[in-house]
Amino acid sequence: MAAAAALARLEQKPKPWLPSSQDAIKSQVKKELMAEAAASERGHSTDHTGSVSAVEEETAGLSVSGIYFICPLTGATVRKDQKEAHIKEAILLHFSRDPVAASIMEIQTFNRDREKVKLGVETIAKYLDNIHLHPEEEKYRKIKLQNKVFQERINCLEGTHEFFQAIGFEKEMLPVPGQETTEEYYVLKEEVLTKLEDLKDYKEHLLSSEPVKAQLDRQLCVFKPSPQAAQFELPHDFYNLTAEELKREQRLRTEAVEKASMLRTKAMREREEQREMRKYNYTLLRVRFPDGYILQGTFYAREPVSVLYRFVREALKDDWMPFELVAPGGLKLTEENVAFNECGLVPSALLTFAWDAAVMADIKASGEEQKGSPLKPELLSAVQILS
């Protein structure tokens, strides 16, 4: 929270020209983070107990406390609303270890317009290509900051100045030919010319990199047999709409349901059902096994059914044995490329696990029997009670 507040405050300030070294950048960020952390620490002892109890009260009775993500840079698990701030802080702190990689992550992650990123990255790559192909020509080692192309394609992107400085450019005021004025340029340091292959590697890394994306935490849980398996109470994180919008939608649907059902055709109803399904970003799925035990996980609503099959298989003691998953209503999930929101498995659903009938018949004919739960022992050792 301290990091997020500090970074937000930095973003709100007018952006001056960036310092000439990465140490200065890190120092500025570190100073903000330390100041915010110190202020937070002073109030921590007085409100920590109250904040914990407030969170517990907020999540009490919910099937899952919220949506969580795993940061690929730190391995930390963070809530959905803290994800972006955490990734941003992790990238900024990565400058101390690898400023080039950190600046590339900043360019790819902090800028949302992918077309602008593509154009900017390709323009930077062209600059580096010219230097690599013509190292003896001084004009290619200087980049005028007020150049129209630089301003429109590069200056508008976060992280580009950090990248130029990390790979060996520094800012200089150079005289304008035929005038008594000077203009600001990025000029490549002389020593970089002895490491031209490094510039080529930086260019390839820049072109091939992708945004840093946090991985959805499945929040795998195993529950003992329970008659409440089909009952779900979800937090607001699971919906595209706000809580107020959801209540309003529900009220309007309730008022109009009978009249609408009389007037709508089947095709119209199907289209409306598809629109309803698109309101959900996530889904909470439970799979009930023959012994009554329940496996639970969180998924994107647009993920394919194959992801659920893989999730279940990884939890099985005998992961080689074929099995089926049956949706509510008895429909077998045979089309694994269909998304959860296309087959009605949002925002939650209870499915049934069944071993392949032919395989089970062969096992029975051989005189063998399956003993115990099909789930892995390490999962059963952390079994919970569904409340």
C-alpha cells in the first residue's frame, strides 16, 4: 500500500526531464517509498488489529476471499486491486539488478496502447540498427530530442528515456548549425562503440519482449463432503459491474422477466444469455469426486474447459487415468475448447467427476479396486470444511 501511494504521487507530479543516471532515478523512487513506508509504520501499531478484523468481517461467509494474482518478478501473491501497483514497484526495483531489462519491461508494461508501443519500439530499433551498421558515422550516434518522430513515437512512452540511458546514451546540449542556440540530444558514449554486439542484443530483447503479466492464482482448495457444495457466495471481484450496477440489473430483470419471456424468441433469449455471461471476468468452479470430496479453483471466465481438465488432472493421484467432468444438468463437458462463459459455467458452478466407464469396467474385471480418495495425499492433508 505504501509503495502504491508513493508511485501514484510520483505520477501526479509534472514530469521533469529524467535524471542522467539510473542511480538518480532509483534514489528518487527509494526516497518516496521510504518516506511513505515510515509514515505507514507510525500508524501501523494503532490500526493493524482493526484493519485485520475489518478484512475478516468483509470476507466472512464468502466462498473465496477475492481474486488474487502471482507476480512473476517477486513470486508474491497480491489482491486484484493491488496487482498493477505491485508489478510497477517490482519493475522499478529491478533497475538495481538489470537497468536494461527493467526499462524494457517498463516500456512493454506501463504503456497500454499496444500500437503505440509497437511503433515506438520499431523506431528505437531503427536507431540502433543504424548505429550497428554505420558505427563510423557520427550522425547516427546522436538523437535530437525535439525531433518530430522522437516526440511523437518515443517521448510519449514510459520507460523509453530509461532505456536510452541504460544502454549508454547521455543527454548533451549541442549547438544548432548556423545558429547561436543549442538543443538537447541523446549522444551515445564512445565506449559503447566497442560493444556494438550488446546494442544488437538490446534491440532484439526490446523487439521480442512482452508485457509483464501476473498469473491468476487458482487458490486451490480441497473440502470435505458437504451438502453445501452447490452454494456459492462470491465477492465483487468476480464481476465486471460494480455492486450497485449488479443490484440495479437484478431488480430490472426481476420486474421484466415474465413479460420479456412472453415476447422474446428463442434466438433473442440466447443472445441475451450470452450478453449476461460476458458480465463476468472470473468463475469459481468446484468438482465433486465419487467419495464426496470437493476440489475448488478460480479461473478466468474466458478460459477454455481444457484448463479445468488440466487443473483436475494435476490434483489426481493416478493422473494417467481418463475421466469425465459433468456440468450441472448432466451435460458432459466433451468440447474442451469452449470457454466457461460459453457453456454457462459462470460465475460459479459445481461439476461432477467420473472415471471413464470403459476403464473402470476393465479394472473391475481384473479383480482390482480403487482404494481411498483419487486426490493426491498432500492435498488431502490440507483438507478444509466448507462452511
